[in-house]
Amino acid sequence: MKQYLDLVRHVLDNGRRKENRTGVDTISCFGCHYKVDLADGYPLLTTKKMYFGSMLRELLWYLSGEDHIRNLRQHTKIWDAWADADGNLDTAYGYYWRRFPSARRNGGGENGGENGGENGGENGGESGDANANDGWHVREVDQIQYVIDTLRRDPSSRRMVVSAWEPGNATSSKLPPCHYTFTFNVQEGRLCCHLNQRSGDIALSIPFNLACYSALTMMIAQETGLEPGIFSHFIIDAHIYTSKADGSMAQYDHVPGLRAQLEREPQPLPRLEIARKPFDELTFDDFTLEGYRPAPLLRFAVAV
């Protein structure tokens, strides 16, 4: 896919060496952006084989709202490095997507201001019982349901924002959210999605994030009677892991594999077919990938 390959070239040509928490150096660029039109096909990279099944399992796990990886582990080890021995995860994206803890001082009204009500649905997708704790009223907000309800009620809204960034969690988590917020917007009957990412591993995470959020956009578009539109992606620290200047850490060097991709010719994008079922009833078997003909697999080591 040309947009991805252009991003790779940009970081290789313009990035600067930078140290980070992993101990493996990166070639880093600030403020990179690309976008794709989902009408052109499902943007799963063809210049290397992608593990579509693992990506889809991860997305469905997000949408489950679970804050552990015990069920996900049965299908993929993608989050094992950041979970504890029991599978609990400090930062589980889906927990914040589906059950974001919203706190307000008691006495400020329990109806949620302009969003109204605690019954969820069109009034913010809220659930859970109120708990009084040192003068605070806490409830869980289903942000995904809020987006779906808003699209049905007011598709011209500019308030369809989903956040995975909770400041208290971010100060203590082993890995705070990388792709931390995304926004939906409707243009001429087409559902568009913009993703903000604070930190993006060009070789490993960006292709997965692109495929994941594009699939999510397609799912929500189908649920709300819209057509898939543009997926837009902004990456604050876009980086490529590389060996150190003295040649050490070469096992984590992603540059050779990315240069190999630049030499490969992108193939036509595949199609993603989604069964016509209610959003929250969709399962792994309801997704069919058609026409995917990728180049051979390229392996990249993960810097934890």
C-alpha cells in the first residue's frame, strides 16, 4: 500500500536517532500523518504477510471490554509481555472503550449534565451503579455505544470521540495506551475515522493499527447504515527500531526488513466481508477476507 510505504520512506529519510525506555535505539520523526480511502479496499498490507486472524482477535477482545487477556491468550500472545501472570492488564484498551470510569463530585446532579440519564443508549452509553466514595459519584461509560447511538440520532455531530487515556492509569501503567483517542465524522453518508497515536512502531504496530481501526470503522458503518469513508492516522512519535551506532542490538533492527518491503510491489487490496448481524453479536467467524495475496512474511523482533 503506497501510503504506508511513503511513511516508511519518510521516517528512514528524515528521522533522527533517539534513545527510549526499551534500550533499543530508534529512528524517530515527529508528527507523521497518512490517510486511506476504505472504498479502495481493506488496507491490509500486501508487501508482507499480515496475521489477520490475530488482529481480528485483538479487535474483538477490545470490543468485549475485558481488562484481562485470559481469553485472548487462547488465540494470540500479542499482549503477554505486558500482562501479569494471571493475565491482568493495567491498560486494556477495550475496558476504556466500553467501561470508561467517569467521576463527578456528589451534589453535581446524577443525570450527567447535557448528556442526561444513567440508562445508557442515546444518552451516552452509561452503565453500572453509582458509588459514593469521598464525595465522588463514579459510573462507567460505554463510548462505543455512545458513538453508535449518536450516529443514528445525529450523524452530523462532531462529538463522537473515544478515549483510552485515563490520566491516573497512564501515570502507573506498564504501557499506557499508544493509540489513545479516535474520532468519527460523517461526510456525505460515509463514516470516517481519525486515530491519534502518541507512539508508533512503523514496522510492527502501525500496520496492525491501520487494519484494526479500518475494520472497526467498517463494522460501525454497517451497523448505522453508512458507507465506509476515510481512515486518517496521526502519529506523534513515528519510529523505526534500529541497531545501536556500535552495531549492538542488531537483533532488533527493523531497517533491513522495511527496506525489503520498499522493494516489493504492492498488490491489489483485499476485501473484508462482514456478516449482517447486530454489532455486539459479531464473532470471529463472521468476518471473511477475500483476495488477499501478500508477499512473504517478514519477521521483526519486539522491543519491550
